[in-house]
Amino acid sequence: MGIVVPLRGRKPLHVANSTPASLTSNPTWRELKEGLQERSLQSIGVELTRRVLLEAMEQEADELCGGEKGRHLKSERNASRHGNAPCSVPYGSARMKLSRPRLRSNGKEVLLSTYIAARDGGFPLEAVLKTCLDGASQRRYPETARRLQETGSNGFHHYSKSTINRRFVAAADKVRKTLQTRQLDGRRFLALYIDGTVEQGHHIISVLGLTEDGEKMILGLREGSSESSEVCQELFTNLLSRGLDVSRGFLAVIDGGKGLASALRSTFGHKAILQRCRAHKTRNVLEKVPECERDHLKRYLQRAWSETDPRQAKRLLELTARNLEARGRRRAARSLREGLSDTLACNFLGLPSDCDLTRSLVTTNPIESLNGYVADRARRVCRWRSGRMFLRWTAISMAEAEASFSRIDNSVGLHNLKTALEKRATLLKAAA
């Protein structure tokens, strides 16, 4: 509910450029219509906001002083007037300059509750965050706000670019902290997509989780390279401390970083099933053969991975590697054999190759798309001053993307994955 404060008197309204207007403080609909022909409704709203706030402070001052100035009732007087003091209160992305009544009681100043409420209204941090994410420059944010709010008159002053930057950093750090500390217990994650991104030498590792209900969720972020097993292990340890349940196993989809694979095995042991990204593997192998041979080789790889029997799939891949060696493509053969078994994790779990969910589980495309979204949102950042800055931008971009994630509508595929993981966990427990 809003508070309606009656305005006393019918003084002419002065707009931002201090030009007298025919509109009064209590306009009729005809006066309002005529006023809108000369200026925008927003400019009229700015001045009416100022008048309402000034009138509200005067009314509160009258009540505390026992009545209007010169008509005080001593029996109801709790304070006395002590002139006026300049002040300012938040108004969108600017500050509105006002002159508030000063009151004193027992030798101490009494602040009006109306003024306190307006003063503590706060700066719109969310607006700054979203505006900058949409590509607005922090340097030009004050000028943009001045134009959009029509607060360019002498009755306002605007935040400096340094203040905007500090507020942006504070809001972004709040989002980052939420992503890095929120609890993960109570959810069953079937798959984790793990990948790194880099900008101007600064590395960030991120984890995207897939729940048994088909929902996607950002699980964690860490500054550092996926080639560093220590950094990766710190990230995974943090996930466990926040309640990540891995007791029934999960599929870890990775791009092949050695440090990342090592950290997964040392942290989760047999509970983590590593699935190497087939798109990365294909690209790495094809880069090492002449262009005229690439289409043929790509078909052989896809045929092998589409085999239902994982042992047959592995034999086909080994045969492809031997054929490459026989033709003198030793570098391509070595690249194919490196981590070959990890490209067949979904085959060993018995997941059908023609399922849409399986196709999304054998590549890191979901999290790479997320990294691409981060790159798009931060495209206007020319200089990354530190890894902390890159982490901050990554967090707010991913948080924004997460809000628009669509649920995977493939209950059969999710059930098959869950059943396969639980069957494997049961067999491992019985063998222990």
C-alpha cells in the first residue's frame, strides 16, 4: 500500500529546467493533459516526488512540535524547530537535493523518520549490475542515468564513475559468493560438466550439474587452470563440504585436462565415471591428419562410438589407431589412444547412443555454451586487471544464464542414466 500525503497550497510547479508551469500541485485532468503536451510525465513525476517528500517531512515536524510553526500546543510538543539543513536522498541512480526541517529535543537533534526512510532507500545495485551486463559502460553510467531519469537539473547530483564501479563490484561479489557457498544437499546430481575458460592469461574452472529431474545448476567456480590438479581438488573438496552427494556415483564430463582427471580420481575415487568429450577428441585427432582425410576419419570415429557393445567400440577405435600408424599418421594415432577408454563411459553404462540425452552427455557443449555466454556478456571489457575480476564477471554472467536454463524433458533418458549409475554403485559395493 502506498501513503497518500495531501499537499498544502496550490503553488505553481517548477520542472527540471526551472521554467514555471501552468500545472498546480493538485492538478485537474485538464491541467495534467496540458502539462503533458509540454513535458514528459516523468519530469512531472520527479517534481511531484520532491513536493510529496518535502510536505511529508513538514507534516511530521509539525506533529513533533505540537502544531504548525507559530501555532504550537505546548502540551503536545516533543521537539522544537531549529532551522533547515541541506540533504539528499536516493532517487533511482541519482540523489535528489532537499532542504529538511531540523528539530532538537533535550539538546540533541531529532531526525525525521520520513527523512530516514527516504535516505535509507538505497542505491539500485541490481539495476547497475544488469545495465552493465547488457553492455553499458560504467564510465558513462551516470550520464546514461541522467538522460533516462531526466534528472539533469541542479536539484540532483549523480554518482561518480568510481562509485558506480564500487557498487558494481559489491553487487557482483554478492552474486559470486552465493554461487560459491550455496548448499547442494537434498539434490541428486547424475552428471557434472566441468570445463575451464581463459581470458588474457586468467583461468576459471566452472562446474555445471544435471539433477535427476533434468534441471541444470551452477555448482561452483574457482580461479585457476584445469591443468592444475591442486586447484581442481580444492574446487571438488568445496563441493563436498557444501553437501554434494556422490554416494551413488555420477558421470563427470570433461575436456581431457590431465590435472582435472587426476583431481576427480583422487577426490571421488571410483564414484566418478569420467566421460571424455568426444568433440574435443575428434577435433584433436583430425587436426593431425591432412584435410582430405578428415571426413573419412570422422565417420570411422562416430561409427565406433555409436556401437552398443563397448568392447566392440574399443576394438574399432584401436583398429582406427593402427590404420593411422600404418599410413604414417603417428601423431594422430597417439592422440586417439590417449584417454581412449574414457571416451566410452556412456557405452560401458549401457546408455543408448541414439538418445538425445546421451548425445549431450558425451560432450562438454552444455558448459562450453555457458562459457560462450560469459564471453558475450563481457565482450566490452578490454582489460582484465586480475583473475578476481574475471571470476566476478563469470559469476554474474552464469547466474544470469542459470535463471533462463530450461529443464531437460527426457524422463526416459534420465531414468536410464540414474538406473545405470545405481547398478554400478551396487556392483562396486558388493565387490568391496
